[in-house]
Amino acid sequence: MRRAATARLAVLLCLALGLSAGSASAEEIFVSNERDNTVSVIDGTTLEVIRTFPVGRRPRGLTFSRDGRTLYVCASDSDAVQVIDPDTGAVRHNLPSGEDPEQFALAPDDRTLFIANEENATTTVVDAQTRKVLAQIDVGIEPEGMAVSPDGKVAVTTSETTNMVHWIDVPTLTATDATLVGQRPRAAAFSADGRVLWATSEIGGTVAVIDTATRKVIETIEFAVKGIAADRLQPVGVTLTRDGRFAFVALGPSDRVAVIDAKTYKVLNYILVGRRVWQLAMTPDESRLFTTNGVSGDVTVIDVATQRPVRSVKVGRFPWGVAVRPAPSAAASAGGAP
């Protein structure tokens, strides 16, 4: 009997040590809390908030350098992109961002930031290493979404009032084309192969799939959920799997995330999450999806394989942006600037 108890104790100790080791190397999920002017950090193993630190006013978009050692935060009402040490939460410095930065995208070179400035209808391009503004590019009224193609040759800005996707040639930093989409486009994402761009339209209630070679809309995806009014199906954040199988779209006040077959463009499923879902981010292995739910003040954790929510994590008031910092080993293998 004593031998069995000792064996059980040894097993429990091994499990505890294993969990501890996993926590040390797990990814971390960073969430911007728009009303609190803070960022909350969720441990990827325990799925609990492990720290919260203050940032500028009305934080929205956030992203990481490739090595995970630098966090960039759009502090919209501070008119700045803040460069932050993600380990301590200390602000290293601010980058010149233009007025009211909403969202941004970091180019594959790991230093060029493309920033949407909602108030002055421009896209500001900043070299994050030299801290210099490279260009301010005129786009449509109320720019919001930003994305850069995987090859780094093209950037796009969505303009909410003009209802367009604006195409920017990265080598020359000039706007070259525009594609009309549904009303109030909010976010954009390139497929991993760069052949198509997905752009969400919040008030239009649709997602446009655009051929990047022709800049033409090849598919318009609509949504329908039994018992939910059509005007509550408002697409905002969008993310795609690297293998090109699935797209996930946050549907705002419907409190749903749509799962779409990225090859046939058919809606496969609707996942119930927290109230007023805004943005989405996946872990590097694409096993879990995290959603920010503004009104309920939490993050829903979704198991991608089963397409089911597995946990709700309470964060600050009105969580908006989300970015996953990879585990140290994964970040090191990805490379990036020191």
C-alpha cells in the first residue's frame, strides 16, 4: 500500500514538473484593453492572466517582432506606436505614427511598419530601427485595416468610409490601385501563398476574396445564423491557416466566429464566443485560436481541430487587439532582429 502511494506521489511530482517546464516555454497571448489603457498577458499553458501593464491611451492593434523580443502597440489616442519590452512592459520609446493609428502591419523585413491613420486618411510608413518616417501615403477616408503580402512587395489599407482596399507598391511606397468592396471594410489578410486577399466589411456584412494579381473580387462571402438578425453579423477580424484550408472571421455583435473553407469559400461552422468579438490570433502551431470579446471583457480560447471553445479568460475592459508571442524555442528558430 505504501509502495503504491509512493508511486502515485512520484507520478504527480513528474506531472507537476512537466507542467512547470511547459509554462516556462509556452507561448504568451498579449491583449490590448481599450478602456483600461493596458495590455494583459495570458500564459499559453495555464490560460490565466499572469501580468498586466499600462500603455498609451486607447490601445488597439498590436504585433511582435519575429523573435518575440519587441512588442509594438498602436496607442490610438496617444498618436503613437509604442515599442515595448514584452518581458517587463516597459516602454522603450515611441515611434512617429501619424494621427490616430488604428492597426498596422510589420513587413517581412521585420523593421518596416505600415500604419493606418484613421483621422487623416493616410498610411504612415516607419522604419522601426531608425525611427524615421519613410512615407505618408494618401489613401481613402478612415483607413483601418493593414496587411503586407508574404513576399513583402505589396501592402494594403482598407478605408472604412471610401469602402475600398488600397494597394501600395512597397519598393516605391506609392498607392497604385484600389478595389471596391462592401461597406465599412475593417481588416485584411493575405493567404500564405499571397495569391488572394481577404477583406472584411463590417456594415456590408460580407467578406471579399480578392485575386492579388488582377485586384478583382473573385468571391463575396455572406453569413446567416438562425435567430441572429442580419445586421448583427458584422465581419471584423480575419485570420487564415497557413495550409490554405480554413479562414476564421470574427462576426462582432453576433458573438460568433465563422469558420470558412478557404478553397470553396463555403461557411462551415459558427462558433459561439464572448460578447462583441473583435480580433483573432492563432498559436504558431495553429492548434488554438484566441478571440477578443469587447463587451464581455474576455478572451475565448478555441480548439482549432474540434472548432469548439474550451476556455474563457477574463482580461481588462473592452479587449480589442490580440497577438501571440511564440515560445522562446519557436521564436529563436524563426530568426529575427536581436
